[in-house]
Amino acid sequence: IVKTLHEMPGPSAMANLIEFFYRDGFSRIHEIQLEHSQKYGKIFKSRFGPQLVVSISDRDMVAQVLRTEVATPQRGNMESWKEYRDLRGRSTGLISAEGDEWLKMRSVLRQLIMRPKDVAVFSPDVNAVVDDLVERVKTLRSQQDDRQTVHNINDLFFKYAMEGVATILYETRLGCLENEIPKMSQEYIAALHLMFSSFKTTMYAGAIPKWLRPIIPKPWEEFCSSWDGLFKFSQIHVAKRLSEIKKKMEKGEEIKGGLLTHMLVTKEMNLEEIYANMTEMLLAGVDTTSFTLSWSTYLLARHPIIQQEIFEEVDRVLGGRVPTGEDVAHLPLIRGLVKETLRLFPVLPGNGRVTQEDLIVGGYFIPKGTQLALCHYSTSMDEENFPHPGEFRPDRWIRKDASDRVDNFGSIPFGYGIRSCIGRRIAELEMHLALTQLLQKFHIEVSPQTADVCAKTHGLLCPGAPINLRFVDRK
Ligand code: HEM
């Protein structure tokens, strides 16, 4: 017999209210996911004010939901994003768009950046950024007494990720890894920080009804002004590229270029759509990649024997040669390192879907229009999916033979299916190339000033304290 939502277990609305607003549950979303699935089972319901959410932390149920998706899946309520865009007369981008509008943009972009081989062509550009990263490590450590420590490594990876994704998206360098960061890039970084520091407040802003805004105006104002900053930056860079292209056309020269050039020349999207997508992709591509790099290097530093094994693989395959995207296929432990990092620290500890039709999941009837929370952190930490789930074992991702399946729905850090992460291959290229070169050049150690670093959720799963690492030259 199929049960109703009414019969589904879960914490009471009051308990949730206290947990999230009083006990600051927003910074422990990943832990609460685990606690609740242990207490109520692998499918349970919670209430956030008027919003009912059905959480799923069973691998097979997650698979069922994602495998039976319709043509235009919806992640969650994007009203506040849409409202800003309507207010300013701007387009939605891939993250905020829905339905046919989304499908049209997705079809354009997926042809350009979804396959590893399409993205491998960016290897030289990304490697140029990696060179600057390595130089920056050397500069930063030389400023310390021990000549080895880099403090708060995420600060550095943030700049690397921004520079990397901008090289690919805007076909330009921003100078984030220079001693003096250009003013425009500094302003952009400030807007990005404001967007994330106001993440919590905008979550409250989404929960705060519009009529309360005159009384509590700050969250909405900050939300709008950080979007203004992000859009302005995209407009400037798109305009710059456009004028370069025009000049070339006037001279009758051949137009060659990357992603942005392609979009501007083919006109499959209009200018507003290009601005919106450039803005949303840059927003989605910086913190995600930098947190993952921070955790990867932290885990390597904490596990010297594993670090040595991965180094030996790199050394065997490449010698001292600079890696390219094509080489990564022959570096299974480098790929395992990134997969295992994202299993232990999935930057998006959970994901959402709004059901587009009635479903039966786990024996419950779930009506169309229900908000689901897919609990990736819980499934990643489930003993049934990953033996000894707390242990860092990059080699668990290496296939023993062709029939061996290590990939499963227990860990899908980039989501799954037609609405999955469009930047996955870009992110992987940036992380694989950076980690390989860092291992070629340095022995990475934890600084004695760094105690155990735990994760906290701040929109994304991020390091709860600064990670300080020592970079010791390899001979
Ligand atoms: C470690 C790095 C990254 C992780 C773990 C990550 C993870 C994710 C996840 C889980 C989603 C939701 C997928 C779903 O709903 O099924 C997503 C969506 C998205 N990501 Fe990423 N991401 C990363 C890097 C990037 C980068 C570098 C870019 C841009 C170049 C990017 C652009 C996007 C966009 C535009 C979407 C929305 C796609 C859509 O709705 O069609 N991401 N990402």
C-alpha cells in the first residue's frame, strides 16, 4: 500500500525552527542531514515555515528520482533571482532560468563545454594560470619566517579559480594572482564576497515576505547591489571582447577564439542572455572549485603516504613534463583524489528538485510540485555505499577491470542528468592540472599552526577554519 506524505516521519516545524534559526543550523546543514536520516529514516519530511521539504538520503531513491526526470527539471524556487532580473530588465542564466528558456540556453552551452575533449583545448590557457599559481605560492611562502608556509590556502585557490574560469569564459586574464590586483578585479571580488556573505541573509530574504522589506530592507538591498556588481563586470568583459572582434572584422581578419567569441559570433543567444550566463557561470565556478582544491591539498598534507603514491604515479606517467587535459586519462589517482575529496567534502552537500509529476518514492506518494532535497552528504557517508566512509582513500575510485563499477549515486557531487553541473569538465580540468603541477613541484605539509579543520555550511560546504599549508620544494 502506498503511504501518504501525512504518514511520513520527520522533525516538527517547531523543532526545525529552533534548530535552524536559534541553534544556527544553517552552518551545520550537512550534519543535520546525517542526524535526521539516522533518526527518521532515509526519506523524511521537514517544514521551513510554509515550505514543505521531502529529504531523501537513500542512494537508490536518489537514482530513481534523477533517472525519471522530465525534459526541463527544476531545482528549486528561484523567485528572488528572477525578481532582481525583472527589476533590472535582465535575462536569466542557466542557474535561474526554467522551462523552455532554460532548455534553449542549455542546448547551446552543453555543445561547447560538456565533453572532456572540448574542454581539453583550454589546457594551455589553464596551464598559464597554474604557472602563476606556482609563482604565487613561492612569493607567499618567501614572506614567512620559515619560508615554507602559505596561510589560508583558500584565499589563494579562490584567486586561482577566478583567474582560471575567467580565462575560459571571458578569454582574458584578470590579474588576480599578481602582487597588485587591478582595481576592476578587486571590485568584482568584493561583489562576489558580498554575494556570499549575504547568502544567509538572502536565504532569510527569500523567507521574508515582500511586504516586510520596507521594515527589514538590508538583505534585499545587499542582494541587489551584489548582483549589480557581478553583472557590471560581465558586461565590461563581454563589451571588450566584442569590440576586439569588430575591429578584426573591419580589417577582414579571421576571427578565432574560445567560448565567448563563439557565442558572440554565432548569436545563438542574445547579448542579455550572454551577460546572464557569463555572470552565473562565473559565480558558480569560483568558490566550488577553490573549496575543493583547499580540501584536496589539506587531505594530501594530512596523508603523506597517499600523497607519495599519487606523486609516484604523476612522476611515472609524466616525469617532469607539464600535464595536459589528455594526460589526465592516464592519471587515475589524480582523478581519484578529486572524486574522493568531493565525496568527503561535497561542496554542495545537498541538491534540490521540484517534482514535475506525481511520484512514488520509498513507498510514499509524492504529489507534483513537491520540493525534494537530495542528501548527497549523507549518501556519501553511508557505509553501505562506501566501506569505511570516513577514510580518505583515493584508490577506491580505481576500477579493477571493465566490469567493476565504482561510480554510484552515493556520490554525485556535480549532480546528474540534463540539469547537472555544466561546468563540471572545466572545474575538473582546472583542479587536475593544478594538483598535478603542485605535486610535481612541492611536498605539501600541514603547518603546525593548523589544527583539525572541520567543514561548515555557508551556502556551500567550506573549511570551518583557515587551512595553512607548507610547500616544500621537491628535488
Ligand atoms: C568543484 C566544482 C563544482 C562543483 C562540485 C559543482 C557542482 C554543481 C552542482 C551539484 C550543480 C547542480 C546540479 C544538479 O542540479 O543536478 C551545479 C550546477 C551548475 N554549475 Fe557547477 N559545480 C562546480 C563547478 C562549476 C564551474 C567551474 C562552473 C562554470 C564554469 C559551474 C557552473 C554551473 C552551472 C551554470 C550550473 C547550473 C546548471 C543548470 O541549471 O543547467 N559549476 N554545479
